[in-house]
Amino acid sequence: MIAEESTAWSGVTRSTDSGGLGFGFKWNMGWMHDVLQYLQYDPIHRVHHHNEITFSILYAWSENFMLPLSHDEVVHGKGQLVNKFPGGRWQKLATLRALYGFMWAHPGKKLLFMGSEFAQNDEWSESAGLQWYLMQYGEHSGVAEMVSQLNDIYRNTPSLWQKDTSSEGFTWLVNNDAGANVLAFARWDDNGEPLVSITNFSPMPHERYQLSFPMIGTWSEVFNTDSIQFGGSGFTNSAINITDGGHVSASVRIPPLATVWFKRS
């Protein structure tokens, strides 16, 4: 069972034998609020609100959490997700794609309300169907293709889910670069194999961003929300070789308003 609970009531997913309520998962309402609030700021002002995008990790393992982008956020005049963000059409869609990449890499199970998987324009109404006709347009079919690939990679990458409810499955790599609006972290599986996720919530690209990788090896880009097939600009990376155990940093290309994932080949 999954609980939607908006207070700080503790033990929602603790077993009843241990004094908890016995739910399997709980909606992480704090994550949803903070992330959407952060992304509604103009990128130039996000530097002053960086803690809102990192705060969820401080309590990420206090319950078994689910990350919801639910119907509550796209009804009653709130508008669709893609229309919550500042900027022109390209910037709105790029921000949405970056958010999904960040969300799928963040600890916690995923919940995405229908229509959001192809960036529906109108908010949801019980009196109307979804705007499936939008799938004939590349900007919408690109988001749908991206969500499909996110699910496929997620399903086949244990580091993204195997240690979801344990702090051992997460390591910050960059959490204090507020000026660049950049976040990076590693997710780990039971065999100690990592996936690195980098998100740039700024419209400025980084041609040579210095990043410390968690292990030596050849790191390949396995997912990029800025891929042309998703509606992005195609700002991608070649393979990165790290052979010196004493120097595990490398320069990476980070697209504007995008999330990029790396795995060892």
C-alpha cells in the first residue's frame, strides 16, 4: 500500500510490529513542492534557492518514498507541468526533460500523472480526454520517446533502484555549485557499480565542466535529455577514459537545461 500523507508524521512506512503504520511507500510531497518551486524561478534567480533542490536528500531515507508528479499539480488552474517553467517554448520543454532525468535518477520510486509523459499542454480535466493528437508534433513525441527510454534504462540499471531505501546507494559528487545550477551524484547497485547523473538547471551550457568521477574506467554517456531525438540540441559527450586512480576527475560537456547519465563501459 502507498500513502499520500502531507505532514511530517513519522513511521508511515515502518512495520506495524515496530510501531509504524505499515505502508510500503509514502508520497514525498516535500520533494514535489521544493523541486517545482525551484524550477518556477527564473534560472538567474535559482542561485538563491539551491537548497530547495538539494534538501530532499537530507531525509530521503527516513521513509520508503515515492516521487510524485501527480494530478494535484495539473488541475484547478495550476496548469500543466511544461507551462509552469519560465522562458520560451524550447526552454520550457528542455526544463521538463531535465526534470524527468533528474527525477528518474533521484532516490525514490516514480509516479507521473497521465499526459505528462508527452508534455500535454492543457491541464487535466475529468470532462475531457488526453491531447493525444499532440503526438504528431516532434516536441511532444520527443518527450514521450524520452520517457520510454528512461523507463527502459531504469529497468535495466540496478543502481537506479536496488538501494533506493538506503543511503549506501547514493553519493553526492556536486551539491554546492549554486552559481552554475549544476547537481551531480552517483547511484550504486549491490555490486558496487555506479551510475553518474549530472543535471544543469541553467540555460548556459558547459563545454568543459570539471567533475570527479567515483571510479576509474571508461565512462560512456548512456542518456542525455538534450538528444536531438527528444527535441534537444544534440550537445553530447564522447567516451571519457579515467585510468589514474589518484586523479579521477575529467572534463564533461553539460548541455543547457539538461540531465546527462554516465556508466562505465
